[in-house]
Amino acid sequence: MIVVPEIPSSPRLRTIGVLTSGGDAPGMNAAIRAVVRWADAHHVRTFGIQRGYTGILDRRVELLTSRSVANLIQRAGTYLKTSRCDEFLDPEQRRRAAQILRQWDIEGLVVVGGDGSLTGAKLLAEESGIAVIGVPGTIDNDMGGTEVTIGFDTAVNTALDAIDKIRDTADSHDRCFVVEVMGRRSGQLATTVGLAGGAETILVPEKATDFEAVVDSIDTSITRGKTNSIIVVAEGYGGGTGHDLTEQLNARGYHARACILGHIQRGGMPTAYDRNLGSIMGAAAAAHLTAGETGRMVSLQSGRIGLVDLDEAINGKRMDAVNMLELARTLAT
């Protein structure tokens, strides 16, 4: 359960912007909707910026009202679109972005995205003085200072549904399936899905796993009477892709098949949890931004919404994935 916090209701800023950046995540629309509607209710103007930081530089800015964001809460993706803006790595482009925001009288910015997006927000605030509040939106769940990010719950359930279906075929054919999930630098998704799906082996970027250990886990399962295995591998696992691992297993006679879930994990209607998380975090972001806060990210800790410094959000390390591996291994046997 998420405890809805008491949030400031006496705005000092009167015009703000909101954008989504980086990879899309289910629940981003709920956050956008909450930012706009909280601001509208408190007589604050909100400008929506299309396609993230690229949209600032391209002047793709539009005034949003409560009606603009009607029927968004159930939609996946992001109404404002998104992009990865390499230009924003250039201090001169950030300076130009600040000038453009000021031309629209935008005093502060809500940025919904992952660590790269919030790094851009942090630099913009430090260099220009424009206030920023971050909202963690990423299916990787790899941000510091918060227990969960918007989109993670939906992605887990999407991947789990796929694994449950794959397990049916694995059982019918007595086969080993290698299921690759997203997570270039984080094994949060892989470990959570792997544990819930009863995977025999989970491979993540945070922990090196020797190929022989993978083989041993399959052999152990066979010895105990299991006729099929599910191996969940994060895309950033250092031992190669899901296809690479499958080829290695087939070379050892295991008749493995690869299933790369890919971008299906980003799509689909957000779960109730992600809709609520996006709504509460979005409203909190708008409230704290207009009250004069800056350089912070909305976070969830021990069921309560709060704020953490952007430095902690961007650089904080999470070890949950590694800690879950041993439990998953024990339960799989």
C-alpha cells in the first residue's frame, strides 16, 4: 500500500513544464495526468513538452489543461512521446534549452524518466537555475533512493505472463527455454520475474555466473526428476545474449530454445499499482516543484512518498537483485 502524503498546496511557481524522457514505461501517462490536474486545481499553468529534451530544443511545447489529459490513466506509453537526446549532453544545448523554457515563462520542470533523464535534469538545474523535480519512470527499477519505479510492476506482470505460457510448452516438450528479459545494467526485472516464475537459473549483470554453473543447475534439476527448465537472463548479462546461451546449451545436447521478450515488456495497460504510483508521484512532483523545491526526485520508501536528492537517485546502488538470486536458486530446486 502506498501512503498518500500531505503535500504543499501554496504554489510559488505559476508556470511549469512536464516531459517524459528515455525509455517509455507504463504509468507515465498517469504521472503526466496528475501533474497537469494538480497544477490546474491550484491555478498553475502546465506546458507539455513533446519528445523529451529534444522537444525543448525543437520548441515542441503546448499548454495543457485538465481536459488535455482526459482518458490517459489507462494508456501505456507516453502521451507526450519520448526520445533519447544526445544533444543534451552538450552544455551549450542545455543553455539554449533554458533560454527556450524562459521564453515560455516556464519556471520549473517535472522530468519523468530514468537515470539518464534525471542526470540531464540535474545539470539543467545546476547550470540554469530552472527548478526541476524528477519522477522515476523506468521498467528496470534501477534508481537509487526509491524502492520501486513507475512501470516496473506492469513489466514484471507482462514478462511473468509470457514465462507462464512458455513453461507450458517447455513441459510438453521436455525442453529447456532461455527467456531474455530487459535490463542492460540491472537484474531487477530478471530476478523478480525469475523468482515468481520458478526459474531454475537467473542470470543478471550484477553477478558473474560461469556457464558450467548453468549446466550444473539443469543437470541437478534432471537428477531430481524435472524434465524441463526455464532460464531467465537479463539482456545485459555478461555471458552473452539469450541466443548465445541457447547455442552453447545446444552444443552440449540440451535441446534449448530461446525466447526474447523484447519491447513487449514496455507495452500494455499499466497495472493498478503503476497507475496509482504514477498518480501519487506526479501530484507530489507538481506540488513540491511549485512550492520551490528543486534538484530532488520523488521516491517511495517503506510505503511512503518522499523526496531524495537527484545525486542519490542517479548514483545510488541497488543490491536487491543479487540478494534475491540465492533464494530463487534454493526454491527452484
